Amino acid sequence: MCLRTTGLLLGMALVLSGHGEEAGGPAAPPFKTIRFEEDYGYLKDPQARQDVLDPVKYIELPFRADSYLSFGGEWRERYQNIAGYEFGLAEHVHDDYLLQRLLLHADLHVGRYFRSFIQFGSHYAFGKANDETPPEEDRLDLQQGFAELRLPLGAGTVSIRGGRQELSFGSERLVSVRNNPNIRRSFDAVRAGFRKDGLAVDAFFAVPLELKPGVFDDRDDDGQRFWGLYSVWDQPLFLSGPNLDLYYLGLDRANSDYAQGITDERRHSLGVRAWSKRLPWDYNFEAVYQFGSFGQDGLSAWTVASDSGYRWSELPLKPRLALKADVISGDRDPGDHTLGTFNPLFPKLAYFSENALVVPANLLNVYPYLNLELTEFLDLTVGWDFYWRYSTRDAFYVNPFRPLEGTAQTQQRTIGSELSLDLSWQFGRHIQINTAYVHLFAGDLLRAVAARDVDFFMLSGSYRF
């Protein structure tokens, strides 16, 4: 299956590469991770239309000035080959399969103040030996569908958006669209925002979806409620100072599963993020404290995370040497009536690597890595991540955020390490090819519960318009 899939993805790149940019004129802006954040109003000027698909990106509507309809979509094929599936504890230890994602959307703008966005998704898993998990197969459903009103307020803009939508904040440590798995994460939500100069403030109330594999059968997850306030100041607070995020996130979740037990939790997260992308140094530091209740018990958890690097832009390949490090609390005493395990809420999957095995809870990790720009459009990242448990009295947590059976009863601290190689190729504006190899070396903790090393290979090709 590997060779057939490789040929399929490369063939897709060659066929679709003919539908790229036309020669001449300014380059179109890159596509964004969240597609409704793209703005094609600039295509009102016929001279700005350089891509052969621009006619479907801007269809002028006659009934009101600045009104237009825009169509877009994504086709992605992702092949995965795993030896040691679920640490070798699954029914089928070796599994290889193809994940297919098709997204189509329409974006309606009526004047400058109203827009409506609708997106449908079809997701399939082909050839998988183990059972499909919820983020892998959903034949056809509404991925997003919302209406938004934007109004001027002084020198800024206020917006109100209601309906099914994707949410992403900051560096996506706690709230992410979960792009790497087959099905992206969306919520039924109400969101209000304010924008002025470099300041953005968003308040929201959201319910995540319970994914079902059928046709238009996804429903709100009645066991979860999510709300918050997130602010971003993306201009330096002082000369050469950091940009700053401040936020509060609240979560009600029924039947949460920790080593301490299974019961309802109500969790409040207070966070701060300081970051800068000014070369040659860049950094991203984040700290979060969580409090609340876990059944009849209290709750107190925290994390401190960092990602900092230095890029030599004047050297060949423009190398960037960087270090990620996280300290993520676990429960020190299951009998003290205070849960100390950090909950990452709705994080990106592939949080640490493309195999998406490790959950950021009860963890210490250190990840040195090197990024090289092989060409203008080809990037290589090589790194080695080292994992330990924060508390040996708490479990090791794996996706989908559950304690790995038996790990709470062992005393070993060393989880293991992961060698990872990621290669990304941007082929024109529309096509992206990604491949990754990750080898997880099982440490003392995993071997104590009969887990084994994991080999992971991924090859993905996507076409967006």
C-alpha cells in the first residue's frame, strides 16, 4: 500500500500543479489554516486576478456594494504506517492505512458588515486494521456554518459570530483546530470580538461536537461546555519587548478519566504567553494555572512551556537551532482530595510529534531540534524529544486523553524518547507535500507495562483552492 499511496500523492501533485498561478503580477496571499480568515475582497480589482481559480474566489454580487461570494476547498490524502500501534498494545500491532479529507466551503459577504460561511466535510479511512477512532472517519457532515456581523466601534471593529465554527488561539497549546488528524475540530459556538490596531479580544461560549461516522449525524457533546476570554497584543509592549497574550478558559466535562478516578470536572485556566518572532532570536513562553473541582475534590494544576531558537539567515540553508521544553503537572497524591493533573483542554494533535501518541499531562520533556530551509519551498526539521513523568504517582496519559493502563502503579519515571524527521514541500500556492518519520524508543515506564517501541511513517499531500 505504501508504494501505491506514494504514487497517488505524487500524481496528485503533478496533475493539480497545472492549476496554479499564472505568470506575472503580484503573488496571491498564502492560504490560512482557518479558511474563513482569508479575505478575497482585493480581487474586486480585475488587475489583481493572477490565479486561474480567481473567478471562483470572487464572484461579485449586484444587489449591494462590496458584496461577493467566494468558493474554496481542500483535498488531502494522508498515508500512515505504524509498527507498534498504540505502543504495541493494540489488537493489530502493525497497521497501515490511508486517510482522506475533502472540504468544500462557500463564503458570502453582503456589504462590509455581514458575512455567512458554510463548509462541508467528507472524511474516510481506507485499509485500517484496527477500529477507526472518532477523528478519522465521518462520511459527510457540516464542518462549519455560521453568520457574522461586523460593526465599527470608534477606531476599532466589533464582531458577533454564531454557529458551527473552528476555534484556535495563540500557539494552539490549549485550543486548536486539530489539523493533523483526518477530521478538524469544530464547535457550536457564539463568539464576540473586538479589534483595534494591535489589540484583539475575543469572548466565546462553545460546545464541542460528538463525531459520528454517518451522514449529517454529528451532534453537540452534552457532556462538555467550554467558554473563555482571550486577548492578544501583537505589538511590542516596549522597544524590542515581547508580544503578549492573556486569557481565561473554562471547561465543564462529564466523566473525565484520570488515574485518581472518573468523575465530572469543572476547570478554570488562567494563562499568559510572551512571544516574539523578531530575528535572529525568536521565543514563545507560556504559563497556565488551573483550578476548580473534580467531583467532590479540589483541583490545582499548572504548566510552563517554552520554544526558543536562533536562525542564521546569512548562512546556507538558513539553519535554526531551537529548544522546546515543558513542565506539566501531574497528581502527586491520589489520596489528598486535590487533583493535580493538568488538562490540555482542546490541544493540537501532533502536539509533540506527528505520531500524536503523547498527551501534555503529567510530563517533563526536552526537545532540541534543527530546522533547515533546503530551498525556498522545502523545509527539513530534525529533532529528538525526551520524556519523563512529572509525578510517579500519576499515570502516563495518551490520546485520546486517557491514562495508559498500569502506568499509575509503577515507579519508573522515564517514559522514553522520540527521534523525528519532518519534511515539508510547498509546491506552488495550492499544493503541499509533507512527510514525517518518528521512532519512539520505549523507556523503563513503557516497558514495565509491556509496551514497545513505535515506528511511525506519514506521507501527506493536500490541494487547496
